[in-house]
Amino acid sequence: MEAAQGIRARNRSAIESEILRIGREHLGRYGAAALSLRAVARDLGMASSAVYRYVDSRDELLTRLIVTAYDSLADAVDDALAQLPDFDGPGPSFRAIALATRRWAIAHPHEYALIYGSPVPNYDAPPERTTPAGTRVTNRLIQVLAPYADPDLETAQDRAALGQGPTDLPAQTGLDAGALRRGITAWNLVLGTITAELFSQYGPQVPRDAEAFFDATIDEALTIVRRPRPHRPSSTSARS
């Protein structure tokens, strides 16, 4: 009895994996908005009624594809960070996360578009399903930003943007509002550059060397993260 149950479980897992594989192919072929379980069933050689025993709706398939994409990206980021020395400083860690994200995006453009592109019409991601996977890279970035936290560098604009409110992000992350705002700005610069490269938004000529351009983007992002402390006159010079 137990052996039969094990075989059924393995068969179910294999079919679900195949459904996800074909779903990823359809993302590239038709786009997320046109994803259809009937079309997946056709390519799988199954009746659509049979597929619904494994994935009960298009939205469920999208949710599984999103979670799988987030986890795949996060695994790539974790692998890149694991190759760094035990303590290599926050700058190299930020660079490793950015480079791993670009490599993953180039290898998985349609999955990148699914999680970082336009929202899918008539689909609302269930946060209890997508948030744990979707915040894995974010949590790594928060760890990287922690050494740059300094409440003395907060501005009134930082506090107004990210301070107390319905969702107190600084309190949730353990970062001051300034470090968090700078980190979000820097990461958006990285993601925007990846998106522009991936979907040819620069046009045919710019940049000529995409890797060099991205390296320069990371440098620029790090200058945002590492905003220097404003100069304050010493007590000696203040008395003079």
C-alpha cells in the first residue's frame, strides 16, 4: 500500500513538473496574459479535465510559475554570495547580487518579465504564496545595506517617504529610513538597467558593451547606497 502511494506521489510530482515546464515555454511563446491551461494540456497530450486535477486554474499555474521564478533567482543569488569570502564587505556582496540577477535574467528572460514586468491582467497574486519566495533576494539586500544604516543621515524627506505610516518599512527591515530609501533607489537602478538591456530599450547602438555598462551602473548604485556623511565642523573649528 505504501509503495503504491509512493509511486502515485512520484507520478503526480513528475506531471506537475511537466506542467510547469510547458507553462514556462508558453510564457515565452504567448506571454503571461495568454497563458491557458487548455493549451498546456494540449501540449502535454492530456485532456484538459485531467490537467485540472493537478492545477485547478490558470491563476494557480501563474502563482506556481511566479514562486518558482522567484526561488530560482534567489537560489542563483545565494550561490553567488556563497562564493564570496566569509567577510568581503557589503560592496562586493551588493555587486554579487546584482551580477547574479543579470545573469539569471539573461538566461530566463520570460520568467524575469513575469516577476519584474507588467502585472498580468485579471490576476492578483496571493501574498501568502508569493511573498516568502519574492522577498528572498530583498532580504539578502537588506543584510547588505545594514552596515550603511545611519539614522544621522536621515532627512525629513526620507522619513516622510518611508517612516511611520500604515506600513512602517524601516521598522520591518531594521534599517533607518535614509538607508532604506537609498537602497531601494540603488536597486531600482540595477533592475531598470537589466530591463532596458533585456528588452532592447536602449536601441541598437547603446550601450556598445553591455557588461561594462552594467558594471558602471553597479558602481553608480553603490555611490547612492554609500552616501557620505555630511561635513560637520569640528568643535575646535567651530570655536575659532
